[in-house]
Amino acid sequence: MNFLAVVRNLLLSAVLSSTASLAIADTYEAKLPDEINTAPELCKYAPCTEVLPGATSFSERKGQPRYVEGYAEEGGKKKLVGYVMLSTDITDTPAYSGKPVITLIGMDTGGHFVGVKILKHSEPILLLGIPESSLIRFNQQYLGQFVGNNIEIGQSRPEENIIGLDAISGATVTVISQNQVMMTSGTSVARQVGILKPTIREQAKFAQTGAKPDWNTLVKEGAVQRVVVTPEQVGLPRGPQPFIELWFGYLNQPDIGRAILGDGPYNRLMSDLKEGEHALFVVRSGGKESFKGSGFVRGGIYDRVQVRQGADSFTFRDTDAFNLYGIAAPGAPAYTESAIFIVRSKAFSAAYPWKFVFLGNRVDRATGARSFANFDTEYWLPAQYLQGGRPEVVKPDAPWVRVWKTRAVEIALFAALLLGVATVYAFRDRLTRRATHKNKWPVNVFKYGAWIISIGFVGFGMLAQPSITQVLTWFHALLFQWKWELFLSDPFIFLFWIFIIVTVFVWGRGLFCGWLCPFGSLSELLYKVGRAVGLKRFQFQLPRRWHNRLKWVKYGVFFGLLAVSMFSMGLAEKLAEIEPFKTTFLVGLFNRSWPYTLFAAGLLGLSIFTERPFCKYLCPLGASLAMPSTFRWFGLKRKQECNSCKACAVGCGSQAIDADGRIDHRECLHCLDCMVLYTDDHACPPLAQERKRRTKAGLPLTPIGADGYFIPIKPMPARPAAATVSPQRQAAAAHN
């Protein structure tokens, strides 16, 4: 980069940094004009001048994907100064909320980013936690960067020619998504306008066998592929029929082309194609949506279908489409719409994988806003149709894969923590047998260790505090559109939820809530510290009658948030601030406005005097895990006398043992104090009585069995003495 470019970048950063506070607007679920997604004059509805400095006028949308040109007045003439693109015109990459961050991007004629503006986002973490200014500062890192650079989240790696960007703590998924949006949008437009040169790929050499496979064989081989878009994927009510069902395939390969078209039509098509041109067919076998687009006009572009290969996009004009009059392959489905499209570019090669993309018009159920969503399916000619088979292709790692690789050590340590805690708990019987009511350290050394690691490493270090917002997000993803990549982008939360789901159904929610929840661990650790420093006389439990009433509040909070989220996810995210997790770990007690700090600090302060008040009475996450805990596989052991004995209930901090001695595993936090008493012959009343009885009677104290009782002493009958037989009788018996 030359000196002038460096100066320009510094000036851009300085100007934008000084005006950042003025640029911060409440873009969370902002109401955008409907025309912004469809109107030819994009800049009539979007602030294009803010992202393309110096531009005074703009063209209509052009190209595919779409962009606009920006011009400056110079000597009475218009001079092209750059390009403006709306991110959702190019990619619908979802952020953590499952919705895209709608971004307006400016790029100069040299291919450098010169402006970025967030128009709308649905990220909960940027709603009341991390300020939007953090995302603005993150976007400023792109200013002056060349669109062809390798830019990733994380540290720069000059030896690999990779430029790293500083992430936003607590919003990893959001910034990974935003990086994809920026680079995909920039490179797509840069290739269209000639800033980036198209990739030159070696053309395919076809192997011909003369065979004409039927339709089912072509599908099984992968020579014909299927695209299915369901109504819920485009924001419509779930229904029995697909929104659209398409079949497509590559026609230049002789065996495939003749099987699909027949000999005559195939030969005529190939004679019409020029060198470097490629034909593919598309048919619609289900749904009522047209893949050609209802707004198509002569001379225009088919805006519903395109082909992508690597970073190159190929679109189709009216002159690139021909009629498909029939499919010759036996077993082909009936179809209601069909076409043959021609890719007219030498950059395309059938030897390498490519994607067929259908762009559907998606409706946001919450706001009613419409936007395009991409649904793509990969196609790669089967090896038997290529001379020498498929070439070796090294695909770049997906963004979530790069995250897992760059944080491999931390992920391994976190996974080891989860496995270690689960293993320790699986052997809880051995630990509790070694402990007594006066010495619980055989259990507590592991439990307290888990608390400290959870607070320091998991909570403040990895920011991996599970939250009800994740439950709501996943619930909506299951209803509407599930994308594994979205959840894999945060490896710690992903692994944590696998652990939570498995252990909830094995042992109940108590292992996570009682041992590994960062906030729960901090809350109980404060209680233990308060007791250790002499505040025990001020510590208390709520009376049983009040506890039994208030414990249901958290269930009301959970179902209230779930119900609100069905109408407004944004409002549900605001109400989810009843969780102090974001304030405590993700943002920090002293980095938020005073009401949030006061609420979180108040709960932590109250935890010094009563054990886990938030966990027992308010936590919606705990409520969501409590209900499936009813169906756990294993529970804690009880004796018959537990129905009348209150020894365990007196010491139960979570007050999970009812008046009849039953353990409510929906409330139990697995402190294991009751299991220590279960085998303590000095603390468990039935065992203490039996110990005293045996000691008084001079009987031995046998080991305590798995049922929690001394192994009974069973008197053995004395064996009769062997009778003495005289030699005479032995001789007589032998004679007989």
C-alpha cells in the first residue's frame, strides 16, 4: 500500500471515529422503507452519500447481484467515484439472531471499502448489552482495505497473507457473520465491474460411454440435483406443499445431455453453443412460485436464479434462456415450468463444483418486511463422466471451522472440563461415601473447583454463559429455519449446550445449574464466603410456604418470554434482561447503565445472605431445564425412613426436599449433601440408631450397602459334628 493510500485510510478512520457517537442510531429492528429492497433507485431510500464520500448522484440498481454506481460532478461532467451495495441484495448470511445484519457498503473504483453503515439488525447482544458503537468501530476496520484481501476475524497471519480484525467480546457470531457479509458483497460487485479478475479454470474433458441412464439413475449418481424450499423457509405458514421444488443438471456432458434431451435436441443445442458456453436445464415439479420471476421483462435479467462457482457469479439474461420442450429420460417427474439456461463465460468449468442458487422472496413474520433469501445446492459432475475423474479441489474452511481451529486449545480445555465434571459426578457414590457431615471435602474439592473454573475460565474468560435468549433463538430456528453453521460459530456455547442437553436427561438440571453455571456458581460462592467470614447469623432461608409459592415464578417468566417471542423477538430479548448474565459476564457490571448494574449487583449481594435467590425463584433458563429433568434417567437415592426423617431437608440449600422426604429433581441443584448423609452412620438417623444398637449388643459394624443400610448380619447354623464309624461297620458296608 503506497503512502497516499495510508494517509487516506488514516483520515477516513479519524473522521469516522470522531463522528461515531453521532452516527449511532437505534438500528435494532429499525423500520426500513419497503422500497429499499425492490426500488430501482436504491439511494432514494438509503443514505448512499454516507458510505461513498464525494458522490453526489447515483445510478439505478444494475447488475446481478445488484449494486449502484456513484458519481461526482467534475467540470460539469459526471465522474464515476465508486459503488454502493445493499448487503441483502447480495447475501442473506444470518447473524446470531437468525436474521441478516442489513448493511450499506461503499467501495471506490480501486476496490477499497470507503464506508459502512448498519441500517438494521436483530442482534440481542447489541440491544441492551454491547452498544451499537462497538459494531460501528468493528466496521471501521474495513475502511481502506482492498476487497481482494484475505480478511478474517482474529489475529493477522502475515505468513499466510491473512489480515486479522479485532472481534467484539461477547458477539463472536455477529462479527463472523458481518465479515462474511462485507467480503461476499465486496467481491461480488468487484468481479462484476472488473476490479477483480475472474478465475480461470481448466475446462472439463468429458468421458463418453454411449449409455442413456434413466432419471432415477441420474439422480442417484448426482448428475441431476434437487432444490426444495419449504413455505416456512420464506416466512409463510407451514403447509403440505413446498414453496418450490426444482430439478437441475448440466447438459454439455454427452451421456447426460442425450439422456435428458434425446439425441436430436441435444445435437441441435450443442451446435448452437459457442466455445466456452455451458447449458443447464431447470424444471419446476412442485410449488407455485416461478423460478423465472414474475417481474421478468424482455431484455432484463432473470433475478430468481443464478450460478456461482467459487467467488464468481453467473446470471442470465433473456438471450441466455431457451425453451425445454421435454425430458427424454424415463421416470422423470411431471413439471409445470422449464428452461435451458446458458452460462456464457470461460471462467466457468464443469470439471469443478458449482452451486445453483434460487433467490426466494422471504417475509419477516415479525415486521412483514420482504427480502431475498438464497437457497443453493452444490453440483459436481460425477467422476465417471469426466476423463481422469474429478480434479482435486481444496475448499477453504467455513468460517465456523476456522474459529474451531484458531481456538483449538481453549476448546480442548473446555471440553476436558465438561467431561471431567461429568465423570466426577458419575462416581458421586464413591465420593459421598468418603465424606461425612463434618468433612465434606471429598465432594466439595471437586464442586468448589468446578465453581471457580466456571466463574473465571468459562464466565469471565470464554464468555460462555448459557442464556434463555439462546433457548428462544433455537426454538425459533427449529420452527422456521435451522442452520448448523450459525450455532457452530460459537464453539463454547455449542459444546456447553450439548453437555446440558445430555446431562439434563441423564441426571437432571442440577449438574449444570449447581456445578457449572457461571452465575449460579458465583452466587453460591458468595454465600459460602459470607458464611466463612462470619455472616452466618445473618443468612436465612425463606419459609417453606413462601418458597413453594415463589419457585413457580421462574416458570411464569419462561413461558412469558416464550409467548412474547412468538409476537416480537425484540421485545422478548428486552424482557430477557431479567437474567443478569449479560451484565455480569458479557458486558461488565461497570460498563452498563445503572439500572442493570444495580439489578445484577443486588442479586449478587442478596446471594451473600440467602442461597441462590435468582436460581431458585427467577431464572427462566433454570425453568426451561427443570421441565425435561422430570424425565431424567437417574435420580438421587432415598430410604424408606426418608418419608418421615427431616435430616436431609434441614440442610438442603435449594429446598428441593418436600415435607414427605421426596426430592424434587426440577429444583435440586445436586449439592450432594443429602447423599453424604445417606451413608454417614453418625448423621443419618436410621444408620445412627442401627450403629448404636450393634455397638451396645457387641455386634460388628458391617459395610453400608447400596441401599443405604448396614449389610445385615445373618447367623449361620452350626454344622453337625461328623459321626464316628467303627471299622467293623465300615467293613460291613463295604461287603454289602
